[in-house]
Amino acid sequence: MKCKKLPFRKYISGFDTFIRHRLVAALACKFNPRTILDVGGEGMLKLFLPRVQITTANVKSADISYSGDKLPLNDNSFDLVVSLDTIEHLPKNKRMNFLRELYRVSRKGFIFCAPFGTPEHLAYEKKILDSGVLSGDSHAYLAEHVKYGLPTPAEVSEMARQFSAQVFYQGDFREVERNKGKMMAYFGLFVQTIKNILIDMFWHEDKFLTINYAQYTNRFFLMVPRRIDDGS
């Protein structure tokens, strides 16, 4: 299956949102899925993979209501399961079970990504939260990051070990924040839209993903293949 290009309106996403969805879409294509369950999604991924039947599962405004414990689905229900920036909103003692649920309901495997919890990233997010510059949903989301903690390098290594996953890293959280400032200074949405279009025109995920992380790494991705006859 050849994945189609993005509908134009998704180019207006902010850089960080655009890149993480674009990367998950590119990784998803490696599984050649006909059906995808997007856990924690709100429908955006559907526009990145328009030829794939995508179902959302979330606490609200989704195809399937999901509280964060057991997915109300049978084993092997979807070709692929994905989750973007969800696990950091769960307490640490619930995260491994969350991943087991993604694995259980998939036929071919799962992909998920989240902000990466280096000490520098954790300190940076707490500084932003304490500054009081955020409000509404942005403040609530960041408060949960700080409360529960971003997945640390040790956590990510254990997740990868348990699921025999490939791990990739992406971005520099300092650059994400600098880009936000530049976009406001230089015609905001227009500049970012052009940037996203150019990225997509010359796209290859290897330009963004690495197998090593640094102290300012922004996000990690786990890609977990499986076979439905593996006895799991």
C-alpha cells in the first residue's frame, strides 16, 4: 500500500505536531496496515494516512471510549495500533500495562511516541509550568507531565527490552521553543505552513530520527512488530 500525501490543511499544524504525526505515519507505512487504532488520538492522524481506516480511542470525542486501563476490544482487533503523546499522562505504575494493551489488540504491532525525560527536559518543563505563562489545556497537560514524569532513558530502555522494540529519538526541545518564537516574529502561520510543505516535499524520516539521544532530545518513538501466531 502506498500512503498518500497529506491533505493541504494539515500543513498548518505547528512544527512539533506536524513532525510527530508525519513520523508516525511514515513508520506506520512500514507495516502496510489496512486498519489502525489511534489510542489517545483526536482524528488528526486520519489526514496523514487517508487510505487507511483509522479508529480513535480516547476519554472523550473519539470512536471508542477508553479510560486508560483495559481497551474494550478483542485481541488482534487492528492491523496496527499507535499512540502519540499519551503515555506521559499516565502514572508510572500504569505505563507498562498500557503498552501491553496496545500490543494485545494489534495484529502486526504498535508504534508510540512521547516526550523524552532527560533530566534537562524534566527541569525545563517544570520551569515552564512554574512560570505561569500557560493556561487552559496547555497548562493542564504540562501539569500532568510534571506530576507523573516524562519517560526516562531507563524507562524507555526497559520498554524496548520487554517488547523487543526499535527505539528512535527526534528533535531538540530547545529548538522547538525557539521555532515558536521565530514563527510569531515572522508571519507565524504562513511561515510554518511553508516550512511544513518543504519538509514534506523532501521527506525522509532518517533526516529526523536517530538511534541515539542527547541531553536535549525532545521525543522518542518505539516501533514494535509482532506476529499474531507468536503465542503472546
